Amino acid sequence: MTTVQAARGVVLSGSGGVWRVRLENGETIDASLRGRLKKSDSGKRADGSLRRDTVSSAASKLKLAVGDDVRVEPGERGSAWAIAEILPRRSKLARRAPGGGRGERLIAANVDQVVIVFAAANPEPHCRMLDRFLVIAEANDLTARIIINKVELVGEGKVRERFADYERAGYPVHLTAVKTGLGLAALREVLAGRRSVLTGPSGVGKSSLINTVFPGANLRVGEISESVNKGRHTTVGAVMLPLPDAEGGYVIDTPGLREVGLWELPVESLDRCFPEIASRRDECRFADCRHVSEPACAVREAVRTKEISAERYDSYLHLRDELESARTE
């Protein structure tokens, strides 16, 4: 066993109260959460919100998650390592607690970007599903990138045309093809040194894409959560994997994100999750404009003049209807 008395590391995964932590020297260890950190959550209700009789503190608001930077120390009572401190976060990917709770369910911490992978064909891309992924990223104030893989099946020109609305909205769109090497060097640059949530539908080639860009990664995206769940305990729902020779880069696989639900997003916040709509919302006559049928709506006018994509606007309306229906159930 190592003689190091204390070290810093990053949480890779967790199951049954045991957390996999990668230390700064590259060693991976198992660690439990120190007792006082467990007690910091004792003042929370089941939905994650704090009881009124709980003394507020920085520790009481933290719940350990994949991606957290932590300080570990030799454990007590025979435990090899213990997590003694959760270091300050710079970002997070979280969902609101269901049922109107004031808390949240944390998926991953210290995320740099959400990387959404779709295929140009086989399977056929569905833009409404892509919009859902983008809304989740926007709701968490996270940078989103779109990767369209298997471009050789359709051709660059057709793919650019199909996803032009997203580039106009400000999203970086990367075209890749494992067979031809298209876009792989550029993809490596945007993943290296960053912590990236990797998501997208099944069958789009996520694992083969990452394994080609980073030989030796041996990713089995989509199988990770299943393999981790083979034990008696359930996982925290995300697994972070280091990219070889990537200057500290990681890929975070989040099975829960692939459910592409809207995560209890307030319907009033939806327009802020479409950048092209958000840029016009303050020009509407009414501050609480829904951009549905109100007079002098700058958003609907921009759709009419084709400054905002009709398809993206239709997706906004579809998601708004879904959120409103969920609120009345």
C-alpha cells in the first residue's frame, strides 16, 4: 500500500459507497466517503432539499459525484483510503428534483463540454432528439458540440446542409468518418485536456470513434453502465474514463442523459435553451411572451423572415407542449 499521507484525485465512478478515484500520479484507488462528509447530507430531505432546521454550510450543499476533484487520506478502521474533502466545482451537469422538489440530482461535476454524437445515416438522425440533448446542455450552462459521424454514407455537402441550422444557432458541428479519417484530428483537439460528457443515440459509432481518435482507450460506450451494475449495488449513473495521452482529458458516459427527458425544466426557461430564440426574446412586446400566438412576438417574426429555423422553432413548440402537459398532470 502506498505511503502517501494525503493526495488529490478525481472521482471516476461509484458503487455501493465505494468510489474509484484517480490520483494525480495516475494511480487509481478505491475510497469511501469520510464520516463527516456523509453527515453533511443528513439534513437533506429525500428530494435533496435542506430541512429548515439544518444549519447551512458549504459542506451541507455538496453531494459527491463523478468528476468531483477530491482530497483523499488514509482511511480509518482498516479502510485503505477515505475521501476527506470535496474541492470546489467549476461546473456541473444536474437535473431538477422531480415532483416540484427544491433539490437537484447531480449527474457529473466539473464538466467542460457536452459532446453529442449522431450519425449521418444508419441510424437516421432525428433532429428533435438532438434538440433535447442541446436543451439539457443549455439548461446546465454547458458548452455543447455536435458530432455527425459516418459522413461517408451521405456526403459532406448533404450533411452540412442538413445541420446548417445548428451552425447558424452557434453550435460547433464536426463531421467525422472513421473509415476515411475525416475530422479525426480536429476531434482529438477538442477532446484532449477536457472533461467531456459523451452522449447520443445507440449505433452512431461513439465507441469506435473515440477508440480511433485515442488508440488504447478501449471504450465500450453504452456497455459501461451495464458492466458496472453487475454487482449488488447500483451506481451513481455516470462513469468517467481517462483518455490515453490526452493531457488530462476524460470522457464521461452518462446513461441517464440518454433518456433525453427534459428533467423537470421549468417551461418558462425553455426559450433560453434555444440560443437563436434567446437572442430575440427581449424584443417581444410582452416580457412573459410564450412565442406561440402573442402579438408583436419578435421570435415568430424571425421565423417568418427565416432568421430562425422553422424546424428548430417547431421543436421548441413541441417541447413546450410537453413541458406544459407534464406540469398539469
